[in-house]
Amino acid sequence: MQNNKTFKILKKYRTLVLVFFILIIVFLLSIKGIYRCPLNYIFGIPCPFCGMTRAIVSALSLDIKKAFYYHALWPIVIFGTPIYFILKDKLKKYINIILIIIGIIFLIYYIYRHIIGSPIVEIDFKNSLIYKLIK
């Protein structure tokens, strides 16, 4: 009977568990310097989340200044992800609006970083996989 209850809890939170394990793998690979953003690797174009892994690694290392340097919106990911999975049933009516607003915030911040010339989101076609394959 206890195993059935545990299975139901895991089934309810399977997406959260999956995201958690993916984040652990990305975290471990980034510590070793193996992980690289697929979009940046293939096309040489950083995504709006560029620097997020390094920011979270820095935050977990308690280097908060460096975390904000890599990506100022890392607290949204760190705190927002578990809150989303905990409250998503209660906020069903508003969840899409909330996610759209967060997406817009990330896009505005991405554009802002390009305007100020942040090296974190620097476009570098010459180091992309496509450029290397064409050359």
C-alpha cells in the first residue's frame, strides 16, 4: 500500500523529478567544462538563457556577484521552477499569462544585454558547428 502511494506522488511530480535530474547532469557537466549551450554550439548565437548554467553554478558556490554577472535572472529559475510545480494546479487560470510575462522579461533582458555589449551573449558565427562544416 505504501509503494502505491509513493508511486502516485512520483507520478504527480515526474516532470519536476525529470527536470531536477536534467539540471543535475547539466550542472555536473558544466563543472567539468564539458557542457556547452546547443544553440550557441551549432549556430554561434547565444539564447536568452545564455549564462544561466554558469550563474546557477556561481550562486550554488555562493559567488552571488558572479552569478548576477552571468545572468541577472537566475533567481527566477532557481526559485520559480519549484514554485511553478508546487502551485501550477492552483494557478491554472493564470499560469500561461505568468509564463508569457516571464518569457517577455527574459527576451527584454536578452536584448538589453546585446545593446550594452555583454560578452556573455556575444554572437560568434566563426566558432559555430555550421560555420566549421561549411568552411
